[in-house]
Amino acid sequence: MALSNSRSSRLFHLVAFIFISSCFITQLKGARATAELASSTTVDDLEGFPDLYEASVMELQEGLDAGLFTSVDLVTAYFARIDEVNLKGPALRPVLELNPSALQQAAALDAERKVSGKRSLLHGIPILLKDNIATIASEGMNTTAGSFSLLRSIVPGDAGVVKKLREAGAIILGKANLSEFAEFRGNLPPVGSGVSASIGLVTVTLGTETDGSITCPTDHNNLAGIKPTVGLTSRAGVLYAMASKVIPISEHQDTVGPLCRSMTDAAIVLSVIAGKDPNDNFTLAQPNVVPDYTQALNKGALVGKRIGVPREVFLNPNGTDPSVLAAFEEALDTIRSLGATVVDPANLPSAQQIAASKNETVVLDVDFKIQLNAWFAALIENPSGVRNLAELIAFDNANPELEEPTNFTDQSEFIESEATTGMNAQYFASLAFDRELGATSGIDAALKENNLDALLLPAGGLTTVPAAIAGYPIVTVPLGFYPENVTIDSAGPLTVYPAPGVPFGLSFLGTGFSEFDLVGFAYAYE
């Protein structure tokens, strides 16, 4: 089988669907022995089979509907792909564990597809979850938020968003890696969900954001991501407030959203996971009808719209890399060519105050302690014996071989949070001031004063802060790549960013529950 390097590389990932495991070959139409397939299959034979590196939800659904492969084949192929790079080869470690029930779930969903068709566009599609999103322990996986203190703990049940995914027919493939408690312990960026989607370990991943943890992995991994308005997607069961079922940092800022390789896939996922949940009272404030966000996927979405650029503080020529600035200016020209008016500048009146404010830290420290203690208290079982933040700090100190990777021993944020005394006057004042800075005199003010439909910025730097403290959405798509001569910088004890060839993204920001418009704008640009 003579093939060019590029085509043979693509072929490997195409035929992974066919013969990656001899155990499942017999399920494919006209299947033969693995060796025979490997020696005789040509690229032409595989027309219609998607490339695992780039496969979209729609491409996978088309293949499943046509009977080219099954969800069992798909799960098996993704398992093999993860095995190639997770602990072997480049040892990227974006995946903490795989779901031992995934193949069984896939087989059941394949059978259901044959009898009654698919439930939704996510029927039979594997999904990786950030490991602060709870899954029922009987399925065979942990929910640890990156902490050994939660290994083999038993949560009360599935997170709210996981229930919605299962109802839609999605397959929970496994859990994505993250720094301990989603970077709250110290400056170790969470990496799993973004890396997994970007290198084809799965098509769909789900992440969480308090301030940057969907936007930044999307930015750094050439992805499309949606950080929803707080209250659009349920946080119940996400190591989050109310001890429901998610590991939280702050009920006032935490939100759950998709990281995918296209805005289309992200819109499909958001349409499934959005909606009210009685276990998360923040969701009761959202509009009664959940939009079908795929209806926002309109190439003409920017025609006649007004898009503002809040340059002050957020787009500083002395602080933003020249290559990012150049790519952003090109993006503005593209936005204009798509029919929008660019209002530049359209600054946030509170920009300087946002940059200087410490109120977010006050709120997060208090929220984290209250919500984490509630999480531990709600566990059905926890073999480590840890029951609160104070005991977590002691556990980390007592287990350095587990909890202190090379060059990282910091627990300062945990200690600051443990020292808080609850929701006192300072807390409520900081919470109110955050809302004023981020929303009233921030994003909302800039939109109103300039008659804008959205704001636009490169995804890095302080871009996430106004939306974080306001609880407002951010939709991010790829913008460009750092040049070979960029100065490599540190992004924490174990990571570097930027670096040559590394991606960066473009973020659309808006007021609360404006995701439908933002998805449309991002799709038109994408």
C-alpha cells in the first residue's frame, strides 16, 4: 500500500475505526482479519470515514447513521488514540481515567439507534469531562478535582449537566486532567479538556470556568469554546456550591461549558446542557425557553452589527505580544468585511478599577471554603478521611509524594481561603463591587454607551476578568499562532506559554444570556 506521508498519516486514523481492535472487527460490514485489512485497505476504500484528528459531531453522526461504524467502534478507536499519547509516546497526560462502562453504554446506544433512531445529535458520541464534574461512582470512575484527597470518594450522583448528556444519548468516555481544584491551589494551569479536544482524543469535552478555565484552554489549544452566563448551565454536582454534585470554586462565578474543535460542535453541546435545574437555583433566573444554539450558526450573523473594542487596559501595546496585536487587527478587518461596524475604542468605564481591584479574591476565598466544606460533607464516602479545607491542607502537607509535583509546593490560596470567616460585610461589599465593575459600569456600560451588540478582544490577558466577575458569557474561537521568534515565557512551575507555534484565540463578550448572538458572531468569523 503505497501512500504519501500525509495520506498515510491520515489513513492510520481513518482505519482506526475499522481495525484498531480485533475484538470489534466482526461488527463491521464485510470485516476480515486485522492483518488482511491492514494490508489491503486503500484510502479510496475509506471514503466517508472521518479523521479522528478532525472529526466533527456531524461527521460522526453521518457515519453512525450510514452504518460505516458503530459507537462501540468509535469508543474503541478513541481508547486506542488516548493510549498512544496519554502515558506513552509524548506522555501528555490530558486524561486521568477512562470509563470502564463506556463500551457497554455504546453497545446499548447502538442497539437503540437501530430500533428507534437517535435521541439527539450527541447520541452515541463520546465525551470527556473535566474531573471536577461528578459521575455516579457505580459507573467505575472517580471525581477528584485533581486531588488525591478525593480518590475513591463516592459522590451523591451525577452532575446536572451529566444527566442532560446521558438523556441526549452521549457516552461519558472518561475524565480529563486538571490542576488541583482547577488551579485554585496555585499557579498550575488546568490542561486536560483543551488538550484532549485539540489532538483528537475525543470530539467533545466539557470544562468549567471561574475565571479563565474554559477561555484560556480554548485560547491555547486552537479550539472553539463557550463560557456560558452563570446560571445558563447547571453547576449541581460540579465541585461547586450547594454541595450538589460538582467541585466548586465560587457559586457566583462558576459555569460549565464545551470545548470543541468548531463552533458548530460547541453549539450542539450547549443546546443539550443548558437549561434550568432545581438543584442549582442560579439556573432559575434564565429565560424559560432554552434556545437551539445551532440556529445561531449563520455566516451572515455579523451583517449590520456593531462590535466594540475595549482597548484600555485589555489591549495594551506594551503588554500584548506584537504578533497577537497584528492578528487582532487583521481580525477586525475580517469583522468589517463580514458586514459589521467596528467601534474602536469602546472602553469599559470601569477598566482601570477592574485591573486594580482585589475584590474577586475576597469573594473566591470565602466561596471556596464554604462550598468545598459542603462538598466534603455531602460525600457518601471518602477513604482519605478529609472532611473540610483545613484537613485538605493537612492532607497535602502529609502526602508530598502525591501532592507536591516538582517545583510546586504552594498552598497559599488554600491557606488564605481557610483563614476567611464566612459571608461577612466585607464579602458582600466585594461581591456587590465586583458586579458593579464587571457588569453595570463594565460590559453593560460599554455596550449601552456605544450601542453595541458585542465586545471583541484577544482571548488572553485580562480579557476573562470582567465577564468572570459579572457572570457574563465569553465565546472564543481560534485567531492565530505565535511566530518562531516569540520569547518563551513561563505559565507556572510546570508549563510555558507563549512558545513558538502555540495558538491564541479571539473572544466575543456580551451581556448576560447573550450566548445565541455571540455564537452567531463567532461562527461567522470562524
